Amino acid sequence: MLQDQIKNYLVETAGVDPQKFDNPDLKVADLELDSLGLIEMLFEVEDKYGFQIPDPMVFLPMTFAEMVAAIDTLVQQHTQAQAAKH
């Protein structure tokens, strides 16, 4: 779900070749995003889930799968924190 959202954004908005995602070792750096492109991609996630990701640059050395897992963890933590407030 989150992976598809990010992948679709990168293909449709940032112009990333969809075949790149066939490589399980795909690095975020190999997506050829500049720092603004990375931040814009993360804005999409932030807008959907209603929180800010603290340091987008930590994702650059990760693989795409690691980045998605890290963002998913942040989303879950935010969701749990919101649920605990209510």
C-alpha cells in the first residue's frame, strides 16, 4: 500500500522508470532524485498521514525497500500516537 503509493508518485510525478523497481537492491540514490524531489515525494506521504518526517536525507543511502520500511514505521508510530491521544 505505502510502497505502491510511493512508487506511483515516483513514476507518475518524478518520471522514474518503473522497471527500476524490479531490482530488489535499488538504492534511493539510484532514483536520480535531487533533494527537492525527495522532499516532494515525502510531502505526499506526510499529506496523506498528517505528520512531518523529521530528516528526509536519512533515506538517501538506503535501498528503496529500506526507505519504504522506515517510512512505514514512522507512519505506524504516528498512527499509534494519535490513537493514544483519543
